[in-house]
Amino acid sequence: MKIYDVENFPNPLRVRIALAEKNATDKVEFVAVDLLNGEHRTEAFLAKNPLAGVPVLELDDGTYIAECTAITEFIDTTFAGPSLMGIEAKERAVINMMQKRAESMVLDAVASYFHHATDGLGPALETYQNVAWGAKQGEKAHQGFVYFNTVLANSAYVAGEQFTVADITLYAGLVFAGFAQIVIPSELSHLIAWQQKVAQRPSIAK
């Protein structure tokens, strides 16, 4: 298997953490995509993922799987170890719900802020920007911080008492927020403590 990605970018980070949690990092070959020079928009890459995003998983039979949730589900069901996406129906539903909230309320909001309200990846790649929209998404990210601070006041992890894909997504969103200089307010102590705790996991603190 191969994973086409850009190391340390937010969405590739999600998949790399999932692989590390399953002790499967050495089961795949990482192929670097020169995103800053537009490789993701070439015909060859668009054949792998027409949405031009990373990461993309290539299976041994030539199947290409994009979208982090889909890739993580494949990883979770392929490799041994504690499940990241849940086993029982209710557990899976709650994890899926919270993962989606982490994605839309934090990670995607931060991404929109970064690409629209800042210089982003530079004029060669940021061919359309809507600054007002970006600023609004920055506000949404702050609201997401408040929401997850409330959640984490009552549970050890985002979807309950076990570390799951929902935690991976939120953690990647907060890493991206730091890069985009969106500050987590100091009074959101539960969110900050959770971030510090998750950062110490072997899958991340390597």
C-alpha cells in the first residue's frame, strides 16, 4: 500500500496518527506530493483523486481511496489493535457524530480561515480568496473550541472514555489552528489539558 501525502499537513497528519495507533506505519509506503509546486493539480494526481486533496491511499490492487475518514476506516478494519471507530452500533454512531463535529466545527473552519483570511499557501495556489468568509470561519473555529471544551469537561476524550478518530481529527484541527495563529483562549482549560494529554501519546510524541 502507498499513501500519497505531505508530511505535517493537517489531513495527512490524521492518517499518520491512525496508522501509528494501529502500529501499522511500517505497513505502508509514503509518497511525498509536491503540493507547494502544484503537483496535486496535475493530470497524473487528479487521476488518483479528482478533488486534488491529500492524503490518498493506493491499495495493492490499484484502488485509490481519498478522504481521511474513509482511509482511517480502512486502516482501522485492516490492522489489529483497539478500534478507532467503534465496534457496537451506538458507539460507532457517537464516534462518527463527534468526528464530523470536530471536522466541521474546528478543522474545516480553521482551513477556511487559513486559505481565505491569510496569505495561505501563497498566490500561486490561493487563486480565489474571500476574506470576509475566512474571518467568519475563524469565528466558527473559536465557537468550536468552546463547544469541545464543554464536551471535554465531562469526558476523557471527544467521544467518551476511549481515544478515537474523533480525537485525531480535533487534535489535527488544533495543530492547524496553532499554525494559522488562531489562539485557544486560556480559560478553555479542559480543551488545553486534553490537547496536552493527547500530544503525549506514542502515536504523536515521536
